[in-house]
Amino acid sequence: MSNKAVYEKRIEIPEDCKVVLEGSKLTVSGPLGTLERSFPEPQTRIEIENNEVVATTFISRKKTRALVGTIIAHLRNMFVGVTHGYTYEMKIVYSHFPITVEQRGQEVLIKNFIGERGVRTARLIGDVKLEITEDDVIISGIDIEHVSQSAANIQLACKIRDKDRRVFMDGIYVIRKRKGESVKSIV
């Protein structure tokens, strides 16, 4: 193994963020909170130089270069999360039976889904904030992985089996993803 880096990527640290590197664990702090993530890949090295985080590798394989890009992408998501946050907007869709959505701790209870007597549950991941209105469910937080996985759990809890999806379109669907000021619409 040589001392010269084969591949490196850099990302600038925003002025309102603070980054601490302890071994392979990075801690990013900002106005909205703190996120921690460990990058235990032995093929890569992470360093902080001046006002930048530098991820490098000494192996010229395609997979190890991809690891460097993945580390930078995770850091970019962490910077956006602690400065602006993430919000997923979901729409409650039903045709005949009105769906009732409630939160109990880290669980979301979906009642009267297509007239079922049973209650469907979805689990919220991590530290996310859930806001339920009559026709909307809004999930927000600073960790994109927790926010998106919580939205996916709610959407999957409403999955209809053994019926034609073109006819039975009831469910709770993600319609909009927001980060900071920009809005990425799915509809």
C-alpha cells in the first residue's frame, strides 16, 4: 500500500456546521441538532483539512472509489439535515371508508383501512416529528434516513394485497419531499 491517495473527494463544511472526527466516527452539529455516523471501511480514510472534509482511498478499484463518493454523499445529507432539516408530506387517499390515522409513541395506527376491523401499524424510526391532519401526514426530522424510512413504513403498512390496485387505490402515499427551501415533488 502506497502513501499516495489514488482517489479523493472533498466537501466544504458550511459555516454554521461543526464537524468532529474521532477515528472513523464523524459528528456533525448544526442549528437544528447533532448527527453521528460511523464509516468503518478500512479501504478509505477521512480527514479534516482547513474547512473541508476529505475522503480518500489508496486502492484503485471501482468499489472503493464508490465508497469515497458514498461517504461524501452521507456527509452532504448530514449537513443539509442539521441546517435545514427534511420533510416528507404524505396524502391519505380513500374512496369509501375514511381512514383514521393516530400516533401512539413510536407507532402510527391506521384504522378503518378499506373497511377492515383490524388496526394496521407502522413504526417510526429515530427522532422524527409526526404531524397528522385530516388528509395529510407530515414527517419531519434532521436525519434523512429516519424520515424516509418512517414514510416508507407508513406507505407499506397500507399495501393492498389480493385486490386490483387499479380499483383499490386507498392508502397513504408520499407526495412531496422537502429539504430546506427547495421542494421536490413526486406527483
